[in-house]
Amino acid sequence: MTPKLGLIGLVVEDMGASLAFYRRLGLDVPLDSDNEPHVDVELPGGLRIAWDTVDTIRSFAPEWTKPTGGHRVNLAFLCADVDKTYQELVDAGYRGHRPPWDAFWGQRYAGVEDPDGTVVDLFAPL
């Protein structure tokens, strides 16, 4: 069987803060999950995204440390309106990583950091 990407997992310092960001982005994350050690939801198309607290990860990988020197992965979400989504997130207090711009590959593009510093790209066709 050929492997199929089925889940993207994020390690988070503060579950509630992280889930609030992704809810604001538009993900349907249950409101009663902010204090859980592990949360996962299915995205349209069947891919799942999961969040685990640092304590959860260290329960089975005690040597785990936060990556340093920049982000190691980023997520990219197709948006109806990149500029509006970017501005709403920045106005809500999230750190802009790269303001909206027209990329040479034919997309409107922007980047915002989630509460743990993971770069979340926003894109739409030009």
C-alpha cells in the first residue's frame, strides 16, 4: 500500500490559545476541547489535524525539545479572501509573518504565526 498523508500533528504550549487561533481561521474545533491533552479534527477532504500538549508528547518521548532556529514546517490554507483573513488574524493579536502579496506562481499569499510560532500560510488563486 502506498502511504497516504492522513494527519498533521502540532505540539502546543497552550491548547486553548492554539485552538482559538485555528477556530478563528475557520476550523470546526469543538469548544469543549480547550483543556484536553490531545485534540484532533477532520478537515474537508478527509485529512486530519491534531494538537498535542508538550506534556502529552513528553509522556512518551521525554527527550522532546522545541525546535530552534526557525520553523520546521508550515501549514497552508486555501482562503476565499487572503487579505481579509490575514487582517482579521493580525487584528485579533496574532503575529503577521508576511503581509499579503501577489506571488510569482499565480497566488495571493500571506503568512501568520499561530501561538506556538508555526507559520500558517494563506493563499488563493489570483
